[in-house]
Amino acid sequence: MRRCLASVLLLLTMMLFLSGCGEQHRTIRKTDEDYQHVRLVMTANGTDIGIEVLTGRKFSELVKEESSGNVHIEFYPNDEMTGGNTNEAVRSLTEGAIDLGAYVSGTMSMLDPRLEVATIPWSFSSYQEARKIIDNTGGEYYEKILSKYGLIYLGSTHNAMRQLSNNRNPVRTPIDLRGMKIRVLGGEVYRRFFAALGAEPVPLGWSELNIAIRQHHVEGQENGFFLMKSGHLNEIQKYMTVWNYLYENYIFVANRKIFEQLEPKTQTLLREKMREACEWSRDYLEEEEKRIRIQFAEEGLKIIDLTPEEVNLFKEHIRPLREELKAKYGDEACRAFRIDMEKDYEGDEGT
């Protein structure tokens, strides 16, 4: 009897032990409500105050919060992953050596020139118009083109509605630009735009611009209010012409193979939080530019807002260039961004 009782007690003890182990296992295993544990690497070429870096960090925070830290985004600005080489970073994204990235459309156009279609001068009149078109047919077009290069399109945020500043004279007509040395990005659109207006475009890197103006190698430059402020260009320029001549945006992408290896729930998380981060940064930049504009005026920068009639004078001068660029990028791209088509969206005023 004692042996029988001992056996029963031993059996009960083992059952309780196994039950406890099973309960402990249920508390630590991943359930359907948990996000997978995954670490992803993201890159961008901007500095810590660049809007694409601010957007990337916001995206990382949103993903971490929603997933309770299970999905972790390691963010590297200044193209640290590739030693500062932006072109190599884009190639690494297509090859899967880097998981996520953010680059301006001009940089992404190294993969396909059509990705630069939205930079055709005066494609958009305002930030509001740009964001609504890109979030509809424009984004669908990015998705289609990028998929051919092994990338998933996740979202877009503003870089700038680009304006003009200079130290020589106020600019209201194309004649005012003749012979003016203007720093431009290296892209074809920027060079040819100012050349068509009689100016002398000078390709220079961002890090060289401030000293080039101080040493009179260039007289002017084209950027948005936010970028001008970050480079302290308002301190060394006299005149600023507001004409919204060109819109440029950052495109956020993921490597397709890596993205498709993630659980569907994680894929949805990344898409949703990237859209949320982009909306946040668009609102942030638009509000910052309004504040910065007031600050510039108070500090003595002469700000000139062109009338629609004055803008039309510039448009007439560059009409052949616009037609050539439209032919280069093709009808499908132009339709996607509603270039020279009636817009279905209400635009806001100014920047």
C-alpha cells in the first residue's frame, strides 16, 4: 500500500512539473499576436538634421513601439554602411546587402531615369499637390519601376520645393539670370534648366556650397527654405526668389527578397509605419518652412514672390526643355504624375 501511494504521489508530482513547464513555455513562445524578432539595417546619405534622416528615425521609433521592440531598425546616416559612397549604397540595396534605404529621386534615377520624372520643372505648384499625386498614381508608378530592380516602394517625403537665392540682384525675369553663376546639383535637369535661362550652372557638392559663395565662385544657388536654413545660406545671400520651380522628394525602399522573407504581419507593419513617418515629416517640413520664411525676412533676406504672370515668362523660356524631358521619360510616367494634365487636386498656397 505504501509503495502504491508513493507511486501515485510521484506520478502527481511529475504531472505538476510537466504542467508547470508547459505553462512556462507558453509564456515565452511567440504567439500569433506577437511580431517576429528581426533586425533590419537602413541607410541614407543625409546628416542627422536631414529630413530623410529625421523620417528614418521616426519610422524606426514607430516600428519599435508598435512591435514592442521585436522589430528593430538600425539606422545609419551619411551612407556609413558604404563609406560615404551613395551609388554603392543604392547598389547594395538592390543586391540585399542593405535592407532599407532613403534617397532622392535624382539619386535613385541611376537605376532608371524615369524615377526622376517628377523633377520636370513646374510639374507641381505646391507641396499639397505633390503629396496627393505621389500618394496615388505617382506612388503606383514608383512601385512598378522599382520592382524591376529588386526593390519595394514604401513611401515618399518632401526634400524641397526649390527656390532661388543669390547675391547679385533680385530675380523676376529671365534677363535677371543672364550670366549668373548658380550652384546646381549634378543632375541633367538642373544644369539644363539654368542654362536655358542664360545662367551659368556650376555643379558643386553640398559641402562645398557655403565656402563657394563666400569666395565668390558662385553667386547663387537653388534649394528650399529648410535646406537653406540647415546650410546657413540665409546668412550669406541677399535675395531669394520664390517660384516653386522644381519639386524633389525622397523615396523609401526595401530590398524585395529580404522584405518577402518577413512575415506578412511584419510587412504590413513596415508599410504602415513608413507611410505614417512620411506624413509626419511632410507636415513637419511644411510647417518649418513657413516658420523659416518669417525668420529669413526678419533677418533681412529680401524675399520675392513671383506672380503667375512672371512665372509664365520663365516657363516659356524652358518649354522646349520640358517637352524634351517629357519625351525622354515617356507618356506613362507623365500620366502617372499628371504632368501638363488637368489636376484633380486642390493645391495649397506657396510652400
